[in-house]
Amino acid sequence: MYAKSGDWLIVEPRNIGGAVRRGLIEEVHGDTGEPPYLVHWTDTGHRALVYPGPDAYALDAEDLRTREEVAAEHLSSMTHRTGKHAEHPDMR
């Protein structure tokens, strides 16, 4: 993994229904962008020195914003449907 200060560390949940964790990478301690990273976690406010596992990846701020906009648009289109929930074709 490669990251720079100001990037975001995203950790995907290991369990169904788990929360995605996001943290701002404040410092990079590897010589050429490798871990460990000093991460400021958004969910707890804590800072920790992190060696990310295989369930983690780094995004720059622009990429994170784009992904969140796409997710918000998808969720918005699902919640603004008129009438009943859309039926699955096989469930009629």
C-alpha cells in the first residue's frame, strides 16, 4: 500500500452489517509511502499508528468524495421511489 499525508485510510467491515471505518492519514512513517501511518479515526476521534491489513485501502480526498457522492446518489434514488418498494420480477 502507498499513501501520503492527507489521504484517507478506508477499512472495510469484516462482518455483514459492519461499519466502514475512515481515518485521515496525518503522517506516513514508511520511507516511500508505506506503512505505518498515523491515522486520525473519524468514528472515535482517536489517533493510532496503523499497519493496514488486506481489508484496507487508501484514497486521496477527491477519490473519497467521488465515491461518497456516487453512494449518496444511489441511496437517494432508492429512497425517493414513489409508491411501494419496487418488486423484484421473480417475486410477483
